[in-house]
Amino acid sequence: MRGVSAASLAQVLDAARGAAAGGAEGVAVGEDVFAVVGALDANPVLRRVLSDPATEAEAKDGLVRSLFAGKIGAPALDIVSTAAQGRWGAARDVADALEQAGVQTVLSRAEHDGGLDTVADTLMEFSRVVVSDPELRQTVNDKASSLEGRQALVARLLEGKADEVTLALARQAVTGRNHGFEQTLAGYAEDAIVRAGRLQALVTAAYELDADEKQRLAGALARKYGREVYVDVTVDPSVIGGIAVDIAGERIDSTVSTRLADARRGLVG
């Protein structure tokens, strides 16, 4: 978001931090906010009213309180109220900002419990599972079918494998508001990594790295970039050997396949 929307987003996220202070109720608050996001997505008239600069902030605040008071908890209502009183460059920005606030509020519970890495791991792994199964990918992303049914399917697949934070985020990802389900999951995982104060390293390797190898790689990258690093590994046998690392806008490629391709270009050129 840019301009007035960026400033209003910052205010909404500040409200979310206040509402989720302590983290214990973060999931419930976040799910209440997600419910409002769903209502906004289903009601373009309401989105336009809340983003209309000609409507007084107090009037917009009164509107959302009349619509949602008693249906969501007070902490979530305060977040929604902050969004209603903001200035937005586009009607969709209101719901997008609230979704970000809901994600951060849910993640506050994982932060409170020391589980941000676990949430990131589970979301990343489930994203890869969906990508690798075309039928599942199509089913979860099929917006012509029931949203509640798709959310129930995701919950069943994660049953016994995910905590309530991960489940809440996975259910919201099914809505696919801006991206496909698997892309949204990966985005939420990145949010968890950033919230933990880490950089994300996307690693491509010919085989799955074990815990010691990941730890050594994370340590080396942390020394290079001056921050703790979360290592996410994608296995691709076509790289043959070595690894490629995408981190902080840079790519470090030491794969055998790349070196062979460079050698071929050198011979030809």
C-alpha cells in the first residue's frame, strides 16, 4: 500500500498490536477480524462507504459499530474501528489492511508461546504438499465450491499436525483473497519469520538438508547478513549438487547444474 493507505495501514497494525498485547487471546481476536474481512469482501457497498474520503470518520466508526458490536469481541471491534476511521486510496485497501492485522494478531499467540518457527515450518510444509498434489490444489482453490467445505477439508488434513494458530491461518488462506491458497500460506509463513526478527533464506538443494546442515547454513548466513536466518529448503534433484540461496534480494548459486550451464556457455562463447 502507498500514500494515505500506507499511513492508515500503520495505524491499523498499531491497533492490532495493542489488542493482542500478551498474545493469549490472539487467535480469537484475529478470527473475529477475519470475519469482518469476509463481510467486507461480500459487500462492495460497505467497502466503498468506508473508503470514501467524503464520509466523516465518526460516521464510519458509528456504522461499523452498529454492524459488528455484539458479533465480534471488543478488541477486534477496536481494530475495525481504527480501519473505519482511516483514509484509504482504494476500497479494497480497507479489507486488505484488516486481513494483515488479523494475521499479526493471530501470530501474536505463537510469539507469546514461543512457536513462531513451528508455525512457519508447518505452513511451508503444507504449502509444498498442496503444490505437489494437483487434485488437492485444484480443490482447495476452487472458489465455485463452498468456502466452509474447503476450510473443513484443510482442517481435517492438518488435524493432529498443527496448533490453533496454524489452523486459523490455514482456514483464512482458503479464502485466497489476493493469491492462491499455497501462495497465501507461504506468505503467512514469511510473516511469522519476520515477526520473529529473522531473514528468510529460500534454499534449493538436491536433497533434504538435515538439522545440523540447516543450522550450519543458518549460522553462516546470519554472520554474513547480521541477523538470525530462517532456512526453508526446497528439494530439486535437477540441481544435481550444491545449493542455491535466495535471501534479502540476493541469490547465491553454487549448484552443479548452474556451474555446468556456465561452463557450456563459456565453451560456446
